Amino acid sequence: MRSYFLLSPAKINLTLQVLNKREDNYHEIYTIFQKIDLFDEIEIRKGTSFFSLDFISEIPLPLEENLVYRAYKKFKEVFKIKDEVSIKIKKIIPMGAGLGGGSSNAGTVLRALAFLYGIDPESPILYKIAKSLGADVPFFLSPYPAAIGKGIGEILLPFPSFPAWYILICPKFSINTKWAYENLGLTKSKKPVYYSADMAPWYHPQKLINDFKELIYKKFKILEDYEKFLIKLGCCAVGLSGTGSTIFGIFEKKPPIFAYETLKKFLKDVKIFLAKNLEIN
């Protein structure tokens, strides 16, 4: 029995605009996804006598609610696979923080299963499975380091992944995505602010749009303090990833070691990560 070891990356939303609510109760969005080098660790063993999923995490998650389990079940059903596999996931990416850890695990495992069973990882059927699991999962299934996401996030257009570093501040609290959308106060459809590759929008605070920022900052005022810390330490811009709760500061010239060490020293009640863009996947 061979083991396959995989790295499952986190993402940030460099921008996130909510355009309108659809008849199916999903929301049309315009976002820029970016994979970063903060990873969960996954091990898969093929040909085991029974399925197992070991989930090493601070927060327990029922098997039926785990996206990896659902991805595995759907993959077996669609492609009529008889084998069983053993999956072990070591969680590093904070859960409920807007970093897409669960979606990444599901997308990464789908790509791995496709490889193990000789299925084209670009297969439309595989993307259909990914979309059924969650709006972010197709991005993690895709080979793109960065992409513009349209529709509910599943329509992907590759976007350049420019060199940049981030300090991520992840509070202990999480933010419920359903609550965030329900309380956004979207009353009419709007057109997005579009970004082209030569704009490098995340380096300019006035262009770093997240429609949830005002709502989230109003409820969790501590995030505004974290933003002020990041700005004082020299970041180019501060963003909120997804619906939160992670905020990130962008540093474009060199790794912000001093800023990272300073925040680690003074902010003891949060998780702080130093990460950079993935440029090749």
C-alpha cells in the first residue's frame, strides 16, 4: 500500500463584491481568489480494506459534515469506484476564518483521487462534483494559483499571481457565512468594479473592495484595531478574506519579518501567519 502526501493550500479573497441575490437564494459575486503557502497536510492510502478519515484538528467535525468525506462519497458514486481509501488530514488552516480550508481539502482530495484512478483532473464531471460541494471548491480543484471568480464563485478565469507576502491575523472567533449574507443589506443589483491584470489592485487600499467589511467590522470592532496595527507596521493594504474573520496585510517588496515578529509578541490571543502567494500550482 502506497501513501500519497499532499499539501492543501489556504486562499484569500483579494476582493469580494456581492452583485445580486439569485432565484436559487445563492448570490452572484465577483472575487479574486489567491492561493497562499499556508497548508493543511493530507495523506491518502489507496486500496485499504475499509474507508477511514482521521481529522487532526482543534475543533471536532462530524463525519457527515466533512467536505472531504462528501467529496470521497460523491467521487466513488459518480465514477463507480469499488476500492476504499484511508485519508488523514492535519489541520493547520484555521476553521471558519475565511481561508477556505475545508473547500481546499475537498478540492485537493478530488484532484488526488482523479490521479489515483486515472481520471482527467480537468474533467467537467469532476468540476460538477466540486460545485455541488461548495462555491469555493472548484477553485481549489483548478490548477490556477489565482483566479477571478464569477457566478457563485465557480466560474473561474485565470489571473496572474504577483509576488506578494501577507501577514494573516486570525481571531479565535469565526463568522457564519450564512449570517453575513443575510445581514449584508443588499437591496438591488449592482455592477462590479472589474480588475485587469495590470492594475495590481491589492496594492491600493482604495481599490481593495470587500462588501462585507463594514458589516463585519461593525460587529467585531477588534478587527479595526488589527488593521491599524498592520498599517503602522508598513503594509501596502489591508483586506478581509471572504466573510472573515481573518484580515491580512499585504507587503510587496520583501518578507515582513519584523512586522510578523512584532505582532506575534504583542497579540497573544490570535493566530498569526506569515505567507506568500503561490505562483505556480
